[in-house]
Amino acid sequence: MNTHKDLIVWKKGIELVKNIYLITNGFPKSEQLGLVSQMRKCVISIPSNIAEGCGRNSDKELIYFLNIALGTSAELETLIIISVELNFLGNEKTHECLSLLNEIIIMITSLIKSVKTHN
């Protein structure tokens, strides 16, 4: 690996950022400071923490930031489910985002295991 930009999980994280920004554009204006803001902060945090961890000088720090990205992924999943329950998201868009998010969670988990066994 040369940089975080070489990681497929980081690239998928950027793709998820674009998807979340697109779908939250259709949320009610009353949610701009609520769900929209929180979902966008969460989704940006995922690839950002992957990048920050890769930019550190130790495997311990990399694992730390990957775990933050993993926790934020769970938070985003919860916010997507809440958005569905409030009828702000339809099934197709929700399925696409949750599917991509699930891929990212699996990849982060695998990367953590890989770094741990590398030591």
C-alpha cells in the first residue's frame, strides 16, 4: 500500500459520501440541522478516519482510527434506519446505501484483523 487512496475501502467510503449527500438533499428542510447534518458528519468521518489512520506511523494508531471508522459506520447505519422509519428514504436508495455500508464494515473489520496478524 502506498497511501490511503490505494485502499478499496477508502474509495468505497468516498462513494458512500457522495451517495449520502445526494439522498439527504431530498430530506425536509426541517432536518438540515438534524438528521442531514449528523448523517453527513458520520459519512465524512468514515473515509477520513481511514486516511488518518493510514497517515500515522504505527499499526496501533491505524487500528485505533479504523475502529473509530467502524463505530461511525454503525452510527450511520442507525441514522439511515431512522430516516427510513420517518419515511425520508425509500427502499431502493436505502438498500443501496446499506449494502455499500455493509461492504465497508466488512472491509474495515478485515483490515483490522490483517493489521493485527501482521504484528
